[in-house]
Amino acid sequence: MKKITLFSDGSALGNPGPGGYGAILRFGNKEREISGGEAHTTNNRMELLAVIEGLRALKEPCDVEIISDSSYVVKGINEWLDGWIKRDFKKVKNPDLWMEYIEVSKPHKINATWVRGHNGHAENERCDILAKQEAQKMKEERE
């Protein structure tokens, strides 16, 4: 299994508001950037969508280390998801995206690691820039 690192970040201008996400996939010395946005969304939705779109871009089962500054995403993946599934996502925010995450994550072995945001972590900073650029694009399209 290929070892992949998936760095991710999300941003919303207003919560809710126009939002964007950014992700970097790294395999060895190769990198691929992925970004996108939505006109009306929340920060947490963009954080999670960054991970989903990063995983969706993988063409084969991989051993994936997700690096995120979102404790919501990291704890969701590592701690809360099994419980949410058992109670059929009752009283869980963003169940549509969590179900999508389950589907795109199935072929992969996944571990999520939290990093402090805006703390000089180069890839996290780059993902933050990508996410904010996309959010800004969404905002300008609405104006």
C-alpha cells in the first residue's frame, strides 16, 4: 500500500458564508494540490470536504495520514465516527458529509493527526491559503 500524506484545511468567510477548502496530497516527493469552494457553507463543512476531496483523488487503496488543524475532523475520524454510525447520525452535524467520508475512506487505511493552525506548519499554511482563496472567489461571485 502506498503511504500518502493528506494535508487539509477549510475556511468560511462568515459562519455560514462563502467557503473554501484546500488539500495537498503527498506521495514521496510528488505533491498535488486540490481546492474548491461553496457559496454558502460553514468552516467545519469545508474542513471535512477538504479531506473528502483529497481521498476522492486517490486512484488506489492507500495508507493515508491526514494532517488537519480541525479537531472536529480529527476527533470525528479517530474517536466519534463509530458512535455516530451506531446511532445513525442522530444529532450529528453534517451527516451528509460524514456519510460521504465513510464511502471515500473505505478502501484506505486512515489515521488523522491534529496540528495547531497558523503555527508555521508549512503545508497547513499552504492549505489555509488555498482555502481562503477559494472562499474569496465564492464571495466575489456572489457580489
